[in-house]
Amino acid sequence: MVVGGLAATRLAAGGRHATEVRMDTVGRQSLVATVTAAGQISPETSVDIASDITGRIVRIPVEEGQMVRRGDLLLRIDPTQFEAQVSRAEASLSAARANTLQARVNRDQARRALDRSTALRRTDRNLVSDEQLETAQQSFDVAQAVFESQEHLVAQAEASLREAREQLSKTILRAPMDGQVTRLAVEEGEVALASTFSRDTGLLMTISDMSAVQINVRVDETDVVRLAVGDSAAIEVDAFPDTVFAGRVTSIAQSAIQAAAGGTGDRAVDYDVEITFDHPPAGIRPDLSGTARVVTATREDALSIPIIALTVREHSALGTEDAVLEAEPAAELRDTEGVFVVADGIVQFRPVRVGIAGEEHFEVLDGLTEGDSIVAVPYQVIRDLEDGTEVQAARKDAKKNKEDRS
């Protein structure tokens, strides 16, 4: 409600010069405090498909945008060299097993010779000399060592064969989950590189579950403390104009986003926040741009003032005596938030304590009462106002007041 017409008329009649302002009446309304941040759309779950081996791609049976099921063939790498490695490993294993069999025969033969020599020695010490018995023992020990060595070679050959078969199996890449091919970074004939050293270099494609979608936004440090997991949000996606989607905050980073090397010490500090769609629209895609408005608090029937009406002056703090001791004229003065209250055409600065901020209004917790008349705009005038300044309603507001009274 706009007031102040009566005061303006009285000032004009007296011929005094008064500053034109717009005056509002302190009233009540519902307020919604929000935090707004921009970001990009991403699936809640996605898997980057990369190769553990290097080889030429011979088949890609899927296309970007195609839906796939868990286990579906995504890509095949030329298996020729890996099949050859398997064949060599199988041949090596066969040779090792054959050598082990021969070593077992030799060991068993050496054991029997040692057993005979030992039995003859027990029968008659003259039948087998100490040297002959020692030679038989040494022959058995050597044969036993050779056999054990061949057994280790068999185990090694078996491990090599398993590794070769594992490498061969990696020439076929299958879908790890149900989803959509949201990125296809290679074509048939290109060489797939092992992603050991570079995730980006080895990326072949991305599979995403687009049934659960979120927007990842960056929130300033001054606002992130107002957020909580579960807060409701309204999401607008640039690709879907004139449509607002509902969502909820599902994750708030506990540490700030690291600045790039060489950043200055006074850089802005932001935090990653994930907001999940309640019902993502059909056709939504990763990396689309959007804006989320998170509701952090609501007030019903709250005493409120226009945000633009709030200003700062040197004044005694709210809750202290209005008068300042003469002995210490500046002891209790400090920058204080408040508004200019209008009474009989004269303004007086009054400190206020505010609560949540809506889109255009602050909640008033203390300092004003319902029905108080305050200077609302223009801000340039409010910035220069002082206690005792005479004001009058702006002409269009005075005209509106007159029409309202009639």
C-alpha cells in the first residue's frame, strides 16, 4: 500500500521544499528465501567405457543415443595378436607339462636306484661302496630339484595362459549396466589406447542411466551454509523453455572447489551442490545448461519491508538507548541496518533487525510495527537521507492516494 499523500499536501501548502520519495506501509506477506545457482545436467549414474589393451577397433555395433542392456556388445578390438598370444601360451604350457612328466620319470628312476643301493648296503656293506651310495643320493637330489623346477615352470605357464586369455577377453567390451550411449568417442578402424595413464585418452564411450538425472551447480560460500540435503528446488533447463521441474538437494560438498594454480588469494569460494530431478523430462541430455532455485526457508504472514528500503547509517544499535552519552558521543555509534520512518512528513532513521530475504522483501524481526510508513524508493535518495529531512510522496503516488481516498 502506498501512503503519504496527506503529508505531501501539508508540505506543499506551507511552501516548504520537500524531497519526493515513494512511501510504503509496513505490512505482512508470505516470504520464500531461495538460493539460485547455474550448472549443467548430468546423469546420477554413468560409466565411462575404456580399454585396458591397445588394438584396432574392428566393430562398434551401437550408436550414440542408443539404449543398451547390461551385457550387450559395445565394441570389439582386433583379437588376432591376442589369439596368437594365447596359442603361444598354450604351447608353452604343453611343453612345460611334458618336461615335468619327463622330470618325474627321471626322479622316480633315481629314487629306485637309491633305494636299491641303500638295500644292498644294509645287506652287505661290501656290495655298495660309500662313493656309490653318495652318487645315487646325489642323482636323486638332482632329479628331485629338476622335477620341482619343472612344476614351477608349469605353474608359470598356466599363469601366462590365464593372462593371455584375459587379454583376449578384453577385446570384447560389453555394457556394464542398462542405459543409453550418451557419448561415442571413436569409430571403427581407430586404435583403442589403454587408459592406464590418461582417462581422457582411453575414453571410448559413456553409458548413462538417464532415468535419474541431476543438475550440478556451484554455490557461493555465503549461500551454501543456508542449504541442507532435502531442500526443495525449482529447476529451469535452457533447452526446455517455459517449463519448471521439481527437484531436491541430494548432495552438498564438504570442501570447496579447488582454484586453478596461480589463483589469487581473494578468489571466490564455491561449493559443488547436486540437485536431483523428481521426474526428469524425456529427451533430457547430459551437459545441458540450467538454473536451480533452492528454497531455504519460508515465512507465512511475515512482517516485511522492501529490500531496497534497507540502508545503513551510523547509529546506536537496535535495543540500546536512542540517546548517546554526551561524554562519549561516538562510543555507541556503529554502522547499523535500518529504514527511514516517515511521520508528519519528516523522516527518522530507525534500526531494524531482519530475517530471511524473499525475492523483493526482507522479513522484519524487530524495530518496526505493522502500519509504519517508510521510505521505499528511490535508493539514490535513501542513500543521502538524514534524520529530520522533509519528504513528500512522489507525484504519481500522491495522485494514486487521492484516487484511493475518493
